[in-house]
Amino acid sequence: MNPLKAAQQQAVSGMELQSRRMGVTAENISNADTPGYKRKLLMVEETRQTSGDQFLASRVQLDEAEGKRDYNPAHPMADADGYVTMSNVSIVTELADMREANRSYEANLNSFQQARSMYRSLLDILRR
């Protein structure tokens, strides 16, 4: 396979993964105040095709950590003791994850642009 094309495909795969990661993180942030909401985690697995190419597969898994319990017997989701289980989402953690995913996306984008630039240079040399 063409190494420049392989580099571009790998960068595209990385950008798709980071885009999905940002989507899951945004979903967690938007539900941080929802009682009973469980934080979603994006699990990444590396797969190999028969041609030797590597791709990243991902699946969403729920974080099983318990959320903070608040005493509010008037809340509709209160248990028999009057406690409401809040979400287990930490805004600080989610913002750090979002920043990391954004920077990884930018790194993959730069890699894609460099491969494209090298491909154009190669075509210019071949035209001469």
C-alpha cells in the first residue's frame, strides 16, 4: 500500500475517534446535573485487517462509580430514605478529557495535512 495513503487513513481514523470522544464527553457534560446519570466512557480497541492495516474501534461503556447522594425527600427520584443519587460526572475531569481529545484531533489533522503536502510534492516532481 502507498505509505502516504496509509498515513492519511491512519490520521482520518484518529480524527474520527477523537470526534466521537468529544461527542461522548459533551454528552457527559450536558447531563452532569441529571440525577442518576452514569458517566459514559469511550473504550478504544486496536484491530488489524488481513492486509495489515490498523484501525481503531470504540465502544461506549458506563462508569459504574456511584454518584453523590443528596438528602432531598421532596424530589421525585428520592429513595425510601429521602436520598437522591446524583450523577457521577465531574465537570473538571470532562473538561480535561475534552481538551485532550481536541489536541489529539489537531495532531491527527496536522499529520493528515503533512501527508497530503508530501503527496502533492511527489506529484509535482513526477510531472517534471
